[in-house]
Amino acid sequence: MLPAEEFLFPSDLRASDAAIRRCLLVGSCMSEDFLRFMRANHAGVPIDHMLFNNVSTLPPAPPNPVEAYDFQIVQLPARYILTDQIVRFDEVQKPGRADDLLRSALATLELMLDCALEYNRRHGLLTFVTNFMVPQFPAYAGLDSKGTSRDIAFVVRELNRHLDALARKYRNVYVIDIETIASSIGKRYILNDTFYFFGHGAVWFSDWANFERGRIEHVPDITEISPSHLDAFLRCIWRAMESGFRSISQTDMVKLVIFDLDDTLWRGQIAEHYAEGVQLPIVDGWPVGLSEAVHHLRARGILVAICSKNSESVVRERWDRAAPLKWLSLDDFVATEINWEPKAENVGRILKRLSLTARSAVFVDDNPVEREAVKTAFPDIRVIGSNPFHTRRVLLASPETQVARVTGESLNRAGMLRKQQVREAERASLSREDFLAGLGCSVRFQKVTASSDPAFHRCFELINKTNQFNTTGKRWSTGEIEAFLEEGGALYAFHVTDKHTEYGLVGVILYRDAAFVQFVMSCRVLGLEIETSAVRYVLNSEAAGGARRDFTARVSPTDVNLVCRDVYGRAGFDPADASGERFAHAWSQPLGLAGHLAIVPHDPAVTIVKEARAGMPARPPGKAAGRLSRVPLLRFVRWRRDRMAG
């Protein structure tokens, strides 16, 4: 049987550990239980504890510097929010009294949370806040009061709803749903309201019978009523936080799930069991669950594809028989390889077509031989599919398939990639010069200097999810990148559009003090000369703004970033030493940008400079515009505004 923490937070897709350096625990008596558990079971993770009750003020600083913590855990005491007034339940039944208590509890929750988030508000410290367990026994005086403010269970549910809403108002604060964890494990094995008061909302211990002395009858151990699952509960809370940390830091994130068809997306083989006149396999159960899971993956911005050994014509002809609810269609998948060729070869084609590495993908197949063949060909790919009752849960509950926030670029990724494939087909039929000249490609820059910028979350996602075009491979915590911005750094982000599609925000250059700290870019736009123009654009912009004229850049080779190791050299930098990892450029005049690109700068005062085609006059960029020569940005912006207005 699976352990509770593995059931709720699967580790099947984990490829590497998310090393947690230190965490801070702020809370009441239940936090002390968690502290004892952590020190007994996770001694390798240093954890500092700060007792917190009522609406109290935290010290100006935690025991260690804030930057030493990867996250903090905040556990608010239900008793100090509900107050002991709720014990006099007969008084609560009087007209208006229950509503007053609820309003007071919600207000107290708001104040207490704000006090407990002192280090988050001041330093952006990643914070996980636990919610409250809802009573498991009738907490109302009459059946007609159930689900009203005179029902303590209803009040606790309202606290949880309000806590969710409050957390969204803060940056970098997320709720750990211990109510759901307790319900999954079974509250009878955890929650102490079997014998303690409702407003406490905490756990029980098996040694409580030891408190009894001199009773006529021996008091049996409480575990004769229910065995204790406290360890499982505390393990789940820690796994929930660890999983949240992995998702937020985007450790081992999944970008693509490739599905087999037979006995994977449906029962049986489509060629044998779905022909006319044959009794069809039952569709109920895991096949419909997996069909729904496909759409949940797509909603998270994860691409889905098909790799099946089958006749494509048979699959297309019988699809509606194998998927009779019409919840899935072939159009839901961004790539399909349905043929009799080796699956490893087909998986390789899908990865190449989508410009993804194997480490970003999961392959789902019922056949262990096929899983092993694909794993042998691509050691970094993750493979699952042996147990159909296991697959949906792994795909939906694993932290590697979740993100802190879904961006517009993520939601539109599948559509963009379909249009990208049209673009690549066009590339194959034209010369490179004609292809680029006719692409109608524009690049819009923006400078992000604070985490409050609406583009920050997409920048953060791109920095931590990009593997191939990533000049250092560094993954940043939210606190690290906020500190980078506060110390004068900036994120130069750029959006790309061409005649085929709008790719969204696809590149970020981390820049500070004349240094190119890191450059990440989606491989969807690789090969369009955008990367070198982006570097030169930042050089020109910073120099025009008065920055020092000696710029530096660094590349740290990883096992997958070969495509970007020469980006600074191609942009005009010189090697700074023999390592091949450090570059320098003494800026003296504006550097030319690729002529086929229409550049929309982040600052209207900046002049765009493009490579000039000899003898070609400057003119506004059209769908297949020629190369511009030293076109003032303001003229370009006015022209574009007038065109759109007209």
C-alpha cells in the first residue's frame, strides 16, 4: 500500500532533489508537534521555530538572515481566531450572535495573518500557510442550523475560504490545505475533537490515557477507538510544502506528456476491439479519468502528444468508437506519430519538432518493453503507465506537473507550436534570406524591474523552465530574483510575433551593472537571429542610458545548453579569458540589429538601429519589409499607431 504522502504527492516524476537549505516555522502548539517530527525525521533540514499566538508582533528579524531560508511555514492557531466565546454555544444561538462571531473571526484571521507574514512583506520570503481542519462531528444545535453561521464547521470552512482569498493578496504566499490532507487520511485518526473542544482544531496523541489517575475503571489507550495516523499526517504536511517548493522553483518540470493509445488512452487495441460488429470494451473507469486529465494538463500549459504503433487511417476511422464520449480528439494533441516505426524514433521526432529535451518529457505506455526502449534511447525521459489506476494521479498530483501561476504564454503554447510547424514547413521551401525577409517578425522589449510587474511571473517561469537556451542553467528562487532586482538588476524581456503567430514572452536577459548575468530564450524562436539582436539591443539601450561602456557576459556550460554557448560571441563580444566562459565588449557605437526584425523598444526615447541594406531607403516595416537603416523609434511608433488607427 502506498504511504499517505506518496498517494497525495507522488514522487514518480522526480528526477532530482530540491535541496532545502533551511526553513522557518512560525506557529502555535501544533507547530511544536511538527517541529518535533521534523527534527526526528528530517534532521538534515535545519528548521528554526518561532512561537506565535494571538495577534502578536514578530521580532525584527528571524534567528538567521532571511536569505538563509528557502521558505517559512506559518501555522495560525484556530483557538485565538475563534476565541473561547464559541465554547458557550448556547449564547451563540441567540439572534445575531453567531454572525457577529463569524465577522470577528474573519477580521482576527486577517490581522493575525498580516502579523505572521512580516518577513514575507518585508523580504518576499516564500511562505506556506496551513489552513484549518473542519470538525468531523455535529457542531450545530439543530439540523436546521447546519451550514449556517451557527454551525462551527461552517465557520471553519468560511475561515478557510477567507484565508485562500487573503493569501492571493500577498506575493509569494501559498496555502497548504491540511483540511484536505486530514480528510484523505481520515480525521478519526488525527483530529482531537473526538474528546477535545471544537475550537482547538488540532491533533491528538496516543498517550493521553496516561494523564488519568485513580479512576474506578482503567482507561484504555485511545488507540482502541482509532489508531493514530499522526506521523502520516505530519509526513504529508512536509511533503506538501516540499512539493510546493519544487513547483515554485520549477524543479524537474514537465513540459510534454507523450501518450500511447492502446491500453493507455483506452482499453484494448483499436485494430482488434473497436471494429464494426465487435462488442466494444467498457469505457467507464480509468479511460475517462485519463481523458479528463489530458485537458487538465493542457490547462496547465503542458503539451500533450501521441506516439502509437498503429495504422493512422484505422485510428482516425475508429477514434469515435474508442473515445465515444468525444472528450478527446486528435486535435487536442500538438503532435502525433502513429505508424509502425520504433517508438523511440517517433519520440525523438516529437521532441525535435517541439524543440524540447527528453528531461522535459514524460512517456506514458502500458508496454514495459516500449517503456524500456524509449528510456534506453533517452535516459533523461520519465516513463510511466504500468498501472492504469496509477497514471492519472501521478500526472495530476505530481509537483512536476504544477506551476505557481499559469501564464497566457503557457495556455497558448499548443496553438503557437502548431503554427510554428507551419513556419518550419515554409522555411524548408525557401532560401534563408527569403524566409526571414518574408516572416514579418517583430520583437517587443520591456524592462522588468520589480516583482509587481505583470510580466514578472512569466519571466520567472521562463528562467526556471528553460534548459537548452540558458546561458548558465541557474534556477532562481523568488527571493533571490527579487533581491537581484532590488540591487539594481533588471529583466529585459521580449515578446515575438510573426505572420504565423504571436509567440508571447519568449526571452529574458538578466542584466546588472554592465553585466549580462543570464540569458534564457524559448527554442521556439531559435534560428531567427533574435538572440543576437536581443543582446545588442540591451547593449545599445544601456549605453544610451549612460551605463559604463565596458560590458561583460558569462556562459556556464551545462549538459544541454550547447545551442547558446556562442551567443555573446555572435553578438560581437570578445573572449575575456581562455576558459571560453567569459566575454567582454567595449561599446563605442550602436550595434546593428538583424534587418528583418521590426524592433519595438521598451523605452520610446531609444533609437532603434538596424543593419542597413546598401542603398535601401528607410521605410516602415510591412509584412515582408526590407531592412531598415537607422530609423528613429518615435517615427516608427507614430507610423505604427497611425496604421492601427487607420
